[in-house]
Amino acid sequence: MAVTNVVPIRGKYSAAGAGGFAFVTGTIALDGAGATTVDLAAQGLTSVTGALVCLNTASALGDLAEDVTVSWATTVVSFWPNKNTGGTDPTLVASDSTLTVSYLAWGPT
């Protein structure tokens, strides 16, 4: 995992009380074995209240496009890769992708 930025927010715009609120951005390579997880406690978050994810690739994915969804619990964010089963069948199944994703997560500190 390569965390690229932690942006703390304090003062009247903080929704988290005295501890504050932070945004964490980073990139991570999917491990190809189901969900790939990252624990953001080391970056100062006490819980994750939201997250976004996108594929980080410069090349076209072609007919069998990849998709990544995100979920979170406490300070752990999970990235779930999916792929299309065929060019004419839009059904998504678990992917063994090792693509890199970029993410933005936020929560109280």
C-alpha cells in the first residue's frame, strides 16, 4: 500500500468532534485472491465513514472490462474486483485481477 496523502480537518467544519476528521488517499495493487484490504488505523482514522475507488490504469481494458467495488468496516477498507463473464453477457463474477486501484477514504481521527 502506498498512502499518498492524509488531510486532517479540524475546527468548525469537523463532523467528528474534538478529534477531527481526515481524508486518506492512496493506491494499492489488487492481490488477485478476492477482496484486497487496507487498514487505515495507522493513518489516524478511528473509523471509516466513506470511501471511493477507481481503477488506476493507462491502458484500455478491452471487451472483458473490470469493475471494483468498495466496502468498509471500522478502519478496514475492502476492494472487491469483478469482471464481465463474456463480451455479450454483462454478468459480473469475482475477478482474479492484479490491477492497481486508487482510493479516497474518510472518517474521524
